[in-house]
Amino acid sequence: MRPLPIFLAALLLPAIASAEPPPAAPSPPPSPPFWTGPRVAGSLVIGAGVGAIVAGAIYAARSDEATAALKQHCLTSDPDKCDAEGYRLREQATADGRTATTSLGVGAAGVFLGLALAWINPELHPAAAPVKVTVAPVVSAQTQGIVVVGRF
């Protein structure tokens, strides 16, 4: 049997210590804060709207209680014929019902307005290019006037 030839190879590698690290990727710009002015205002308006809705619910419950108590002070056959307490309860139920309706409507509008303020946040969007308008007079033998040129 013949012995197999042996090959030796040398591989030259550069020194690891002398290698430069890859350049660091530029850091992204910082994200804007979550609680911007419009979001704070929107949150406050939402809170006021929820408070108005709660007040409307309380007045609606009071109106229902007054309406239930009204049956004891008015005739069943004719609900318009009541004693003095019945008339007072009817006025209270009507006033509480109107207050409840108004409070619920204002509260719902406040919640929707607050959501719009918090959702449509102008501070998160870059500023638009400024409007540039140039006005120049035009005078000739046949024409007089002005020219308006702009970028909107």
C-alpha cells in the first residue's frame, strides 16, 4: 500500500483587533410625545362630555321617579286632573326631562368633539409649505391691471 500524500495549507487572516467596526446606523428621529396639546384638550372635552352624560342619566331617572309618583296624585281616567302636588310633580318631571335631554345631547357632542380633537392631531403632521403670493401691476398702452401669481 502506498501512503497518501498530505497537503498542508496556510490561511492568512487579518488581525481581528485591527478591523474597524461597521459604521453605526443613524438613529431615527425621536417620536413626538403622545400627550400633545390637542390630545390633552380632547381628553378634557371627552371627560366633560362623559360628565354631562352622567348628569343627563341622573336627571332622566329623577324625571321617571316624578312621573311614577304623579300617578298617585292624578286621576287615572284623566291624567290632566291633579291635585297641587300632582301639578308640582308634573312640572318637576317636565323640567328634569328637558334637562336630561339637553345634558345627554351636549355630552354626546362633547365626546365626539373630544375624539375629533384627540384623533386629528395637527402637531403630529409636518407643516405644509407656506402660501406664496405675488401681486404685480401691469401697465401698457392698451391695458392696465394687476397680475396675481401664487402657489397654494
